[in-house]
Amino acid sequence: MKKIVCLVVLLCLVFTACSSDSEEDYIYKVRYRDLSSLAIYAGEAAGPVNVQYNNLKRTELARHYFAGLYNHLLHDSLSIQFNGDLITYQYPESRSRRKIVSKYAYRNDSLFAIKTDGTYLFAAMGNNRDSLYRRLSLVMYPYVVAPDVYRDTVVISDQPFDYKKDMASLPLTKYTSLDDLKADGDTIVWCNVKYLFQ
């Protein structure tokens, strides 16, 4: 009986040693979406009003205002695994899934896989494994179709939207600043979505 107990204890120790929680074995995937920058402004005669909403409705509001262009699963097929000075990076390309095992580098607050030809393949924003994310900016605003005819449209970018600097540069926009929202029904909505790797 003592031999069986000793054998069981020995096997438990072997399995525990083999299944360490090493950082090398961990696969980083998009596991959280940050919609905290969602902003909704409505027009009034006195000037724009920041629309207050229940924070639990952020996802619902993003889906509503961005007409199906907000996709919470957008970067779910990406994965990054570190192994010493190499990463295994899996990403979609066209209709297939690609996998690259290569050296990596952090440049300009971004993580890149270094391809065999020496070119850099963007993997994620961030300057260490604990701060990796991807970004998508969405802006819904009235688009000028004809004089005094407007249609809501959505612009998507991987650059963050800053309403103070970027509003006037929106294509065929009715507004050049928030101060232009003066009529009932005037609305602009934006969100700099962060897809966080964990």
C-alpha cells in the first residue's frame, strides 16, 4: 500500500512540474473590448449636448449607431504567443488563416513580427505583453448628399478620432465642429474601440 501511495505522490509531482504556468505557454487573444470612449452629441439651439446614457448600454448603442459596422468579434481570430525571442502570430488573410513564427520587435509603441525577408508585420499596439491591443475608430455623422440633403454615414479608421482636430476633415460633413450642432436631430457619435489582448 505504501508503494502505491508513494507512486501516486510521485506522479502528482511529475504532472505538476510538467504543467507550469509559464508565460511561454500563454496565448494572448482579444478577450475584452473597451468602448469607454463612446460619445454621443445631439444638437440644440443653445449648442450641442453630450447625451448621457447607461454605461451598460454601450455595446447596444455602438451596434445601433454604427449600423452593423461595429463588430465585437473583429479581432477574435488573432493570437500571439511568446517563446523566448520568437513569437507565434496567427492572423486572418483574405479567407484563410496565416501563422508566422518569427523574431519580433517593439517599435513606436507597436509589436511587429519580423518576416524572413526582413519586413515588419504589424501585430498589435503596445510596448509590452501586458499592454497589447488593436484599435478601430468609428464616427457616425450626417453626410452631404446634395444641398440641404443629408444622410447618416459611418467612417471607419484605425487612427483614433479626436473631434477637436478631425471633425472638419470628415468627408462631406455637415459639421466642422461641435458648435455646428444647433438643430433638433443633429447628431454625431464616435468611439475609439480598443480590442485588448489578455
